[in-house]
Amino acid sequence: MRVRAIIVSLAILAVALWLLVGCSHTPLVYDVRIEPDVISPNADGVADVARITYHLSRYARVSMYFLDEQGGKHDFRTDVPRPKGSYEALFSGVIGNRLLPDGHYQCVLEAVADDGERVAVQTPLTIQGGEPNYIEIRNLNIYPTTFTPNRDGINDRVTIAYYLTKEATSVQVYLLSEKGDKYPIPEDKIRPMGQAGNHEHDYEGGVDLGATPPPDGTYTVVVEAEDAVGNRDVARGQLTIVNGGVPQVEIVNRAAQWSSTVVPLGGTLTFTCTVRNIGKVGVRTKGPEPGTLYTTSENFNSKGFYEEPGIFRIGLDYEGNSSGRIYPFRWQLGRDDELTVIDGQKYLMPGQTATVVGHIQIIDKPVKVAPYYWLGLIHEQVWIVEDRVEPVPITIGF
């Protein structure tokens, strides 16, 4: 009896040891499944995506890739740390921004444990009826490649144009700095974003809205597009920003000095004011120089100094003006010898002040004996920065 009891005890111990050893050798990777195992990634909502599930019995670094019929390897996940547990991955057939061609594949799930154990499990997957056309961004064109977003009327805007070969579900267009900062480009003006065909973005650095443009420097223009299947294309170009900033000028204290409040017909009215560049970029201006004399039968056009987009000038206007244009008498912001010439254009530089003196000889009878006269600071074809400054009634003797 004693021998039998010993034998039974040894048998129980052996079973326990077997169970213990068996439990400790649960496979590193197990229960790998792909559902469905045939997918048709064409964005029709039917079998577009495969669900890949698996379990890890302990910590491992996991890689997942697909082998095509020619033995080519297509990496989907590479050396990703995963603790013990259950996992799921959704596979739409897209690897490296491109849908894999129709065909038969082996999905290989490879796990490497800390002790060096390596396990690879292969599961078949078929792709059929996939979208045959990749989305492409063609003919990216940036013009000019250097621009100065400062509203001076010269190279203030850049056109970013490209062609989409098919409809995209998402499109991003942005500037990328060397530090990795992104600056979005507004939507294009030809057709809705993502629509197939030509696209054109008109970019001024946000200055038109009073925003500070991106800092001066060289940027990468990036266009990214993705279609409904997940195909993705990226196009890149280069753009340089120089002398960017919001132009800011003021008539100091919104004040002007007038030579007299009584002027005989044929006499001359003179004003004096001070302007100051309070911004961080130079402001462009043009003649005639301060001190120039107008008669009431002239205007800046008859003097040969035509209106020009982006320039700043001091203007004079008056009550009863019937010339058909506001501020018909205009003067440059400072004398030529005070201004800085850049590429043949004259600028009042940041922090600089200048005195503007203007003369007008009143040779035409006004509509009333004492019409009001006033000044304005004009950003031509943009806006009137300061309007109706220091309106004063001037009695005209006749």
C-alpha cells in the first residue's frame, strides 16, 4: 500500500509539473486572424478594410509586413513595442502612401521577446478590385519664388498652382520652416479644395488682414493630397520671404498747421504735418516732393505722379471738391534726400519721421465762402489710413 501511495503521489506531481511547464510555454504570438481575408479597397464601403487581430503572451517588439507573390516585402509596422495583451490593426491595402496592387499576399506578424525568442506567423490575404488610379499632384508652380508681403505694391503676392489628377478627400497646402513651423495657405480661388483639376492659391502672408506674415526666410511649400482609398501624394517647392511685415504710418498726433484761415482768391494755402513710420517695414512713397505747389485746377495726375498700388502719400481735400477723385492734391512722405532707395523705389524706413509741407494756390472760386479743408494719409488702392485730419474752415476772399 505504501508503494502504491508513493506511485500515485509521483504521478500527481508529474501532472502538476507538466501543467506548469505547459502554461509557461504559451506561444509568444497566438490567435492571429485576418477578417475578411479578401478585401477590395475601392471606397465602395464593402470589404474595403481588413481587421488584423492577434495576442501576445508577454512583452515583445512587433513587426508586420506583407509578402507579395514575387517575394517583395512591404513593411506595415516595424519594431513596435507592445506589452502582453490583445491587439487589432486595420489594413486598407495602403503602404507607403500607395495602395498595393491586386494579388495574393502573406501577412507576416513577427514578434521578438526580450529573451531573444523570435516568432513569425504568416496569414494569407488577397486584394482584388482595388482602386487602380493613384492620386497625383502635378505641375506645382510657385511664382514669384521670392516675395515681399508688406503691401508696398511690389511682389506682395505669390501664386501657388498645381493640378490634381483625381478628387481628394483632404488637401493641405502650407509653408514649412526650417524649424518645422507650419503656416497654412488659404483655399484656392479657382475651384473647391480637393476637386480634380487645376488649383491656384493667392497668398500674401496674411498682411491683407492686418496679420504679421511668417518671418523672413526660405520655406518649403508643401501640398499634400489624399483620396478616399488612402492613396496620398506630396509635392514640394521653395519660397523665400524678404522684407515682410505690416506697413504702419501715422500723422503724428493727427495734427496739421495751416498758414492762415483767410486766403484771398489767387492766394496760396499752406499746410505742414509730420509723418512717422511706426511699423517694422519700410513704406513706399512717391512724388511730388513736399513743398510742391498745386493750383486748384491741377491734381496729382496732371503733375505726372499717377496713383500707384501700395504707395503712401499725404493728400489734401476740401469741401465742394468736384474733381471726381478724393484727395486730388498729394505729396510724398518726405524729401528725396530723406528717403531710402530700394530697387529704384523710395521708402520711409521704420522709426523715421518726415515733415510734409504742401501748397495750393486757390484760383477757382469755391462753392461757398468758407469751405473746409483737411488732410488724409492715403495707402493708395488699399485704404485711407487716416481720413479728414484737422478739418479747418478757410475763408476765401473774392
